[in-house]
Amino acid sequence: MRLSEIISSYKSTLMAKKLPFLRCRACSYTFYYTRDICPHCHSRDLEIMESKGLGTVFSVTTLLNKEKQRTNYAIIELDEGFRLYSTVISDKPVEIGTRVSLKILEIDGSSYPFFVALKN
Ligand SMILES: [Zn+2]
């Protein structure tokens, strides 16, 4: 699969409000960032999958602006095993281990993956 095909598929999947990721058919490694080669075993036998959109906060940094509004920059580990940088939308503190759910937002005509904290 060519890189341009992967990027094109990612855009259409995100526009459909779903989160794409790549899975290596040779070693089953999963990853988010668009590459045409497996970063684990270097195979080019990849397939594009759709995540169920559930994950866990792996790392988080919270910034407060002058109005005390918080932005939670986080690394999310999805249940399918891959990680991506994103933002957790929450007025409450977000911690490592917080369970989150995907929320695709459209900004200036493009779709981006954000997350919201799941209530326990
Ligand atoms: Zn692989």
C-alpha cells in the first residue's frame, strides 16, 4: 500500500468520524502515524483498520490559561494497542489511567481526533 493511499484513506475515515490505524499483517504490530512500512519488523504488508475509539491516558500535561481554562495534552493508548498524541476535553483534572472515548471534531474543514473522559 502506497503512503498516498494511506493518507487519503485516513482523511476519509476521519471525515466519517472514525479513527483509522495501521496493522502489520506480518507481526500484528499496530500504529497510528501514516507510514508505508512497519516500524517494528519493516514489512510493507499493512492494512488499515478502524479503532473502536476507547483508550486510556498514557501521559498527560495540563496547561491553564489566564481564565483558568484547562487544556489536557495527552498520549492516548487505544485498546487496539497503538498510541497517539491528542487532547482530552475535560473541565476536571485528567490523570494517567483515565479511560477516554474518541470524539472527532471538524476544524476548518478537516477532522481531528480528540478524546473525552469516561465517567466511572
Ligand atoms: Zn510488522
